[in-house]
Amino acid sequence: MNFLKRLRFYGFGFGLGLLVVYATFGTRSCTTPNEMKMQELVFQHLDLSPKAKCKLKCLRKNSDLLKIELRHFEVDYELSSPRKKPCGEYFIKAKKEFDSLYNYKLVMYDCDTITRVKDISITSASITCNCQ
């Protein structure tokens, strides 16, 4: 068996092995359940209450910027109630490495295809907001 035949035989086996691995593992990713839940909450329609809109104005942000910033947040499952009826309740806080950048926390309610935000908790004492 010369070199070209061995190379072709090896290439055929290698290609067949790649197909088996792809068929077995497919398009799996290394995302954690926490990251998957945050992606789900962000990609749903965001419904802000008037109080949450007011507090966003105090923070000088809008709903689009909030959705972008939520990449740096995570769900605090110790405080959350995901099985609460009618909508699951998720306490959202900044990840440890981004904690100093964001001075707010929020509670999101996962209602089927809508994410509702009723209130935003501002953690910085330097920001005063007179929202009712």
C-alpha cells in the first residue's frame, strides 16, 4: 500500500469519524442554565411599568440599553420564585465582575412570551429618584 492510498484511507476514516461525532453531539453549547434563562428573558418582549420607566430615566437609560446591559447580569435563584403563578419571579443582579459598573437590581416576571419589570431597585445612594 503506497502513501497516497494510506492517506486516502486515513482521510475517509477521519471524515467518517467527524460525521459520527457531529451526529452524536450536534450543536450543543456550553451555556449554563442561568445564562439560558437570562437569554430567554432578554429576547422576550420587555414590558416596563410606569415606575420602572421613571427609574430608568433617573438612571439615564432606556429599555434598549437595559436589554444590552442585561448581558452582564445573572439570576439570583436564592431569592427567585420560578414556579410562582401566574408568572415566574426572577431577581436579577449584576455579575460579580460587573458589580461596580451597575448601580441597580431588578425583578423580572416571566409571563409566557412577555418579560415584565414592575420595579427597579437603585443601589447607589448618590442617585435620588422621586418615582411613585
